[in-house]
Amino acid sequence: MRHDELGPLMRRRLEATIDELAEEFHGVFSRGTVERFVYESSDQLGDRPVTGPNFLPLLVGRFARDRLRALAQAEGHVEKTEPEALFVCVRNAGRSQMAAALTHWLSNGWIAVRSAGSQPGERIDPAVIEAMHELGIDVTEEFPKPLTDEVVRAADVVITMGCGDSCPIYPGKHYEDWDVADPAHEPIEVVREIRDDIRHRVGDLVAQFTPTAPAS
């Protein structure tokens, strides 16, 4: 649902989000920029009935805030205090979500992570949630997000998994493409194997990218 088709309740909630983010990013971005990002983020997330009508505005706010932070980093308005990794797959419902969560876990949060999808789904695959829970990692509050220009610009390393040429290329960034199976519609036994494959690759990435990171 586009923002010009929103009902009055959703519009009021998004206006409250704009007020909050305009205050948070005061001196960095104008209110007009914040408003544009909020309504654009609403358009990009679309109508997600699985989240419920009361939860969707929160997702829009989280998505818009993260995009604004990425833009502030990319344009040098805020200092980056940690390296940034972006993981991209097709639906952002499995592989890239696992990779981001595992990177955060294995680096003890030393590496900042984002994830996105070239054609994002509506929710994370339940088997992925279960497989990650087995490691003590909770991804239930994450949600699939579309790939946007500013998160690529803010990243230091971009890892793609099965999304082809959908990710824009910027000079000076480290790109890798991981040949990882898609966990969509697979039984938990297969998802565990995919999780462990990603965990091994992430371990190598953490060791290469942050050799001084504390051991997990």
C-alpha cells in the first residue's frame, strides 16, 4: 500500500514516527528528508498483514531509522566506530538474516551488521528461527527489508548470496558472493546444515575482517 493510500490511523502513527526521527536526527537531516524516508520506507515495506496493523508502523520506523543512520554514515555526518557488513540474499528471510546474526554473535558485536533482500518476503522462515534458537540466537524481532542504496554505501564489506546483479557496486568496498543453499521450504535438518555452512564462512570473515576482535 502506497503512502497516498494510507488510512488516517496509519498516517497519524507515521507522523508520530516522523516527529520522533526528526528530533533524533536534528542537525543531521531536515524534517523534509526524514518525512521522505519514512513514507518511502512505508511504500517499500508495503502492506504486511502477518505483522498486524498495530505493529507495521513500528517496522516502518525501524526501517526508516536504519536507512537514515546508514545515509548519515555514508555521507560522513556521523563517525563510524566499527566496521560494517551487509548481507544480501533474495528474500532476506533466511541466509542473509542468519549471516548477519551469526556475524554479530561471533564478533561479540564488534562488527556492525545489516541485511537486506533483492525481493524481500514478509517474514523470516520459521525453520530459520528454530535453527538459530538452537544456538541461543533470537532473530524473532528481525524482519525482511528491501535493499536500498544507502545501506550499500555505508557498508565496508558486502556479502551476496544468490541475488545475482541486484546489488549496486561502489568502488573501495570489499565484495564477496557466497554459494549458499536457500533454506526456503526446507526441513529443519537441511536448514541446520545451511546454518552451519554460513557459520563457518562467517567465522572466516570475522577472522579476516577483524583480526583483533575478542574471541566469542
